[in-house]
Amino acid sequence: MISFEHVTKRYGERLALDDVSWRMDEGECVVVLGHSAAGKTTMLRLLTHETQPTSGVVTVGSFRSGRLGRTHRALLRRTIGVVYEDFRLLADRTVFENVAIALHIAGHFEDADVTPKVRRALQEVGLEAHRDLLPAELSYGERQRCAIARAIVNRPALILADEPTGALEPRSAQEILALLLRIHREGAALLVGTTRAEVAEAIGGRRLVLADGRLTETNGASPDAKAYMPPASSGDPAPPAGGTTPVASVTTAATAAPAVADAPAAAAPTPPPAPVAPATPTSPDAPGQPDLFTNPGGGS
Amino acid sequence: MHPFHWNEAWRLFRAHRGLALTSVVSLTAALTLCGLFLVLDHNVRQALRALGDRREMIVYLKDGVRESERTVLEDKLRQYFGEPTYVSPKEAWARFSEQIADRELLQGVDTNPLPASYHIRLKPELLSYTAMQQSAEQIEGFDEVDAVRFGGEYVRQLDELSGGVRLATWAIGAIVVFAIVLVLYNTLRLTVLARRSQVEILLRLGASDRFIATPYVIEAMLQTSIAALVALLAAFMLRQTVGMRLHDLSFLPWTSAVGFVVAAVAVSWAAAQAALARILRTIGS
């Protein structure tokens, strides 16, 4: 699904990634752990083709770095659900519209098509009751859940999350991680970039440790994990007491505590999870949600 | 184009009313100038056409041309040059006499010195100076013809005036097209930059340039439509005001008015497409 082959990325004189090679299979869960400026965000930006490697090859499905035009780049991004630390929601649109925009971008405009999909996505993240609110009217946790709903509404085969809990207090962070894990268990591959060891432990899966642009792959808990814990004065909202609040006790959303004040809709009945499956392949010029693995346009 | 894009255009319009209004006012100014010149051009053309209708060619016949020869000549003139009207020496003298007030002078002339002639109302395609010159040379080549007159200098000046007005209209048109492109480019650039963060989010979600650009293009076309209609209204009102003094001044025919609006909107469409392609490339990857 994803492969990095001897990828180096420089920003001028600064070396962001240094000869990094790794791969990730379909349906896998991988956490990229590293301190600030270690190269995590660069790695995720390379995956979405927001930037190009200085050398080496990045492959996502059948899309290879190097020669993607704007059309194919847009097509690639429609195949991936991305969750950002700062949510990146459209401020002048309601929760419903923020989620629906991902469907519109994929070429779905009819209400009969859009409304059920958006409602399902909002139900999955427990935000259906807030569908008519603007992002400014939501808590940070709810905003991130809205962003996750937007990321999953097209049923992508791959979810990228760049520090998804970075702006959240611990309780909301737990809920978001539980949500991401549930989405992963339903079939989507999950790639999370984080500076926090507790997030990596909560997510589980395979762990890649990045330090100064170099990669160390480990399995299971990293003995160096605490080296990446943010200091108490790091500026994160509501840092965990003592810096070691266990997030590893995350449960799936179906069993999450409904009494969480920040997530009033968490207890809302959640419909049976829809299978995460790649949609019908389309031509590069047509809107729609292409198959990550069969699009011919990305290969070079 | 889906209604979604129209809703998005309306959302843009509401969010940036000030910019939209500035754009409409600027476009209206440029299009009003163009509209006024079109009205002027239309009226000059009408006047020239009226003058052109009076253009005729006089073909003087040699003395002693027989009736049968004259009939053959008349057929040739009708076939190739226009509608000939025969003026006999007697009729020519009568017309001349009407124009001369001094009766004693006329009585001093013993014999009628005027030749027979044909007055030809030329075909429309022969009304330019060059065509008339060529026609005169060809007609002079006929055996029965003594001389041909058509007021060459007068015709040349009319043609030059007509060409000058046409050139000025094209020049004004080009300036207005440039103004439309400039106004729309800068307005769109400001609007897109004001929404830069949102455009970047859409790009990261996989939106194509077309998806992002369509609402802006719709908005630009709507602004230009409004500006063109206001410009036509302004030109019409001015015509009404000036028309009080100049009774022959007419407004554009409705086909030209519709064409004016359609052309302005088409230019705005092309300008907006080009501008957005350029702007979106500068915004991001």
C-alpha cells in the first residue's frame, strides 16, 4: 500500500528525512513516533504529495512520487482520509457541510446520495446531534471528530493522522484514539504520526521511530518511548498529570464511557459499521473516489 | 454545472460583498464606456449608410448612340453594376434649368449642350471608393460611354470616416476587454487570497482546480452580467437625454444589446478561467 524507498528530503540546507525506507501493507496500523522536527510531518506530506522527495521514491497504492500532475495529485488525495492536528475545518460551514464537502469533491452532489453517507459518518463519530453547528461552536474534541468524519465519509482504504490528539486534552484524546482504532478495525489502514509515546502505545500496531530524519523500526512498546514525551510546559492543552496519564486503556467507541462531558453524542446509537472498501475506479479526469490500487495514472 | 456550485458562488458573494461591489462598479465603468461608443458607432454607421444610399454614378453617353445600343448597354449596367435610370438630354436640360435661377443666361444658350446619361444606383457591394473606382474604369471601357463621374473625393472621405469610427470602436473594445481581464484578475486574486486557508483545505482534500474555480467563475460571470446590464441602461438613459436635442439619435438594436452582454460575459468567463488557473498554481501544491 505504502512504500518509501531510500527517501531523502531536504529543505534547503536542512535535512528532514535521511535515506528512509519502509513499507506498510493494506489494512495495517503503523505509528510514526518522533520528537518535534523529527520528520513525521514531512513523511505524511510526502504521502499526500504536498511535497516531493529530494531523492528516492514514495509509492501510495499505484501513485508514485515524481511525476504526478495536479489532476492525479487531487485524485490521490481523494483516496486517503487525512486528520490534522489543527482539524482544518471550513469555518463558514456547518459540521454537516464540512463532512459533505469531501463527498462533493469526490463528485457526489445529489442529496439522496450525500445525506445518508454524511449522517452515517456523523453517527460513527457521535456528532449527529451537532450537525448544524459551526466549527467555532464545537469543543476541540468535537472538531477533531468532525475532521475524522470528513476523513472517513468516502470510506478510504487509508487514514493518515498527523498528531490527531495534539490539540486535545486527555479525555478527548482518548476518545479520538478510540475512534481511530475502531475505524482501523473496520478495515482501513491507519498511519498515525505523533510525538507522544502514550498515543503510540494506545494505538498499538507497528511502531516506526524517527529521530533527526532517520528511521528506526521497532515492534511493540519502545523502550525509548518516554524520550518523546512532551514536557509538562510544552504548551499542549491540559497536559496529562505527571506526563504519564495512561491512554493505553482506550476502548472502542462502542464501549466508551457515555458520560464524557466533551462528547455528548458518544452514547448515541451507532449503526453497524459499514465495510471500508475501495470505491469503483474512475478515470483521472472524472470526479469520484478512485481505487488506491488500480489507478493507472499514478504510475510512472 | 451542479446547483452546488451556484450555492457556493452565492456563498462567496455574501462573504465578500465589498469586493464584489467594487468589481461590479469597475466593470460597469468600463462597459459603459464601451456601450456609449457602440451607440456612437451604430449611429455613425446608420448615417453613413444613409449617405451611401445616395451614392450614385453618372455615365455620360456619346452623341449618336442608337436606341438598340443603348438597350444593350443598359442591360450590362443592370447586370454588373446596379439599377440604371436613363436621363435624356432633354430631361437633363430641364433638371439643369431648375437649378439655375438666371433665366436670361439659359435663354442665351441656343442648343442643349447636355449629353444623354445613365444614373446608376450601385449595388451595395460596390459602394466603397475602391469598388466605385474600378467600376468607373470598366464602364468607361464601353464604346457607348463618353465619361463617368461619381464624386470620388467625397466617397473617399466617407470611407475614411467610416473606417476611422470602426477602428476606434475596435480600439475601445480592446481596452474594455483588457479592463475586464484586469478587474476580474485582481478581484479574484483578492477573493481567493482572502479564502486562502479554505482553498488550501480543499486542495488537501483532493479538490480539483476546476472544483475550486467553478464558483469563482460563476461569480465573475454574474458580476459582469450585472455590470453589462447597468452599462446598457446608462447608455440608454444618456441616449434619451441627448436624444431630446438630436432626434435622429437611435439606441442599439436589441440583437446588438444582447450580443454586447453575451460578449462581456464570455470575456469574463475566459478571463476568470485564466486568472484562477494562475492564482491556484501560486497557492499550492
